[in-house]
Amino acid sequence: MKKALITGAGGFIGRNLAARLSRVENLTVFRYDLDNNDNDLREWLSQADVVFHLAGVNRPERPDDYDKGNAGFTDDLCRLLRELGRTPKIVMSSSVQAELDNPYGLSKRRAEDILRAFSKDTGAAVSIFRLKNVFGKWGRPNYNSVTATFCHNIAHDLPISISDPAREIELVYIDDVTARLAEELDDSHGLEAGLEPDGIAATRVTLGELAGRIQAFREMNESLMIPDFSERFNQQLYATYLSYVEPMKLEYGLTPRTDARGSLAEFVKSSHFGQVFLSRTNPGITRGNHYHDSKTEKFLVLSGEGLIQMRHIESDQVVAYRVRGEDYRVIDIPPGYTHSITNVGVDEMVTLFWASEVFDPDCPDTYYQAVAPVQEYVGEME
């Protein structure tokens, strides 16, 4: 059974790493943070095979606390290990600011030097990760990163301040960071101290663009517009934003359009994949009787019984499909086919629709033409 110690386990990176390591089989994880004492630290250092040294400060009340919280605690850690005669692998989260001569950067660089010296004296494997701006769930607003602050404030309808919208920053995602840190469990070697780690992709974005993307997430409940999630950064940023929304505000309503036929409501829309909407149709009612030049659709009856009919606009032959909600059958609607769907059951019919483009009232690509009356029906499926 391997054992790992996380210092700063209650912090942003620490909490996320602890969650990831909790899923590793045959691994015991000790979590050290401000509510623990020196005895806890000594006891866990006496057992740990790997120490994830994440504890530190980046926004203290006094500049002197940088050195105490970063270099000072690292020195204490190494002193205790020397007293215990132990040389576990140490994986430290540093910062790219260690290259700078500000109080925070200097304290991080001194902490790195302390670990290098410990490694040289004892032979312990040491890996130092100079991380860029890390973002993701559980970051503290007004402390960990500008992304956390933007997400929190926009989710809570609070103002944000941007001194220079054109300023570019590099961001790395918390799950990429913890995945790379977790790899160190099975690697007995250390990383060249001070080198930026491979396997952690960074995204460059301006502050103005970052705020704009997050604001668009806030407006999704009304616009229903989904961003391009083929861009992984959008997936990561939306997941981050949603983690700051209050749990009781995760629900929102759609706007149904109701008439004698039943009701219909749009669900999600995107310029990249079209739109999804749902309808409730009363018994005996028919929807559709129109065709499209370019737009394509998919019909999926979720409950009830329906008859989907389509006819090439240059033909008299109708293709008909009898569908039921319990069958999970999808019907594709090609362009140039007038089509309809009729509730032929005794109960309300619920249907999920996908269209390949978002409906544009100025260019609807929808032309009414009855599917029936016709001369012949073909392809009816029960």
C-alpha cells in the first residue's frame, strides 16, 4: 500500500489533487492543512512515499509572510525529513513567477533552492512544477486567479474590473495539472528543477476575451446558445463557471409556445451543431407539412405513438414510419422531402427534434406543402 502526503490539501490545487488521488487504488492519502499540527506533519512524513508539497501563500497581509509561508515552510519540511532519516519523493508546485524578482517569486525560488539542496544532500527525488495561471473548480475568487474572480462575480451578478482588456495571460486547467501531478506517483525519478512541466497545455487569452466568454455562459439560460465545445478551452471554462453558480440557481425554465396542437420549446442552440427542441402534441394532431432546401432534421418520439410521414416534393409516394416512445427510434428528415408527424395514440406525444441549423426568422428555409393527399404509401413500419 503506497502512501502520499499532500501539504496545502485544503487549497485550490490540493483539494482537486486529493479528489483525484482518492480514486487511485492501493493508495492512502494524508491531507495536511492549516487545521493540522506539527505532530500530524511529523507522523505523516514518517510514512509517506510521495510528498505533494502544495502549501504556500500568494496573497499574504505582509510581504514578509511570502518568505515564511513558501521558503520557510519548505525548509521546515526538509528539516523534519532529515530528523526522521527519510527521503520520500517530493513533488512541489512552484510558479513561473519564480523567474521574477518580486517578493512572491523570490520566495518560490528560495523554496525551489531548498528542495534542490535537500535532493543533492540526501539523494531524494524531487520534481518542481513551475505552474502558470491555474483555473478550474474550487478556486478562491480574489485570491487564486482572475478566472475564479470573473466566474464568481459574473455568476453572482457582481461587477468585474478589467484594467487592460487587451492584456494576454496564459491559463492551465486544474484537471490537466492534477493529472500530471498524479503521474509522479509511479515515476521514481525527479524532474529537472525549474523546468516547466510537459503534458500541461496552456491557453493564451486576453482578459477582455476571457470575461466575454464567461459572460456568454451567464446569458446561456436566456439565449440557449451553446459555445463551440470542440474547443477544449470552452469546455474547461464553462465547467469552471458552472462550479461558481449557487446550487439553487442551477435550474432555469424554457419558454414554451402553446396552441391547440400542444406546446413546443427550444432547448439548446449553437451555430456549430444547430438546435434541439421538444414538443408535446395532443392526440390526433399533425405537425409539419413542410420541407427544407438545406436544413436537415432528426425526430425522436420520447413518449406516446406517432406516425411520421415524408414525401419527395417531386413524387406522389409517401414513406411512413409508425414510432413509439419505448422503441428509441430516430427518423432522419432529408432536404426536399415534405414531412409531418401525427399523434396517433390516445395520450400526449412528446418528441425531441434536432435541426442542423438554428432557426432564422429572416431565412427560415421552411416551405409549406402537404404530405397528403397522395396516390400511394410505401415503407410503413409498425
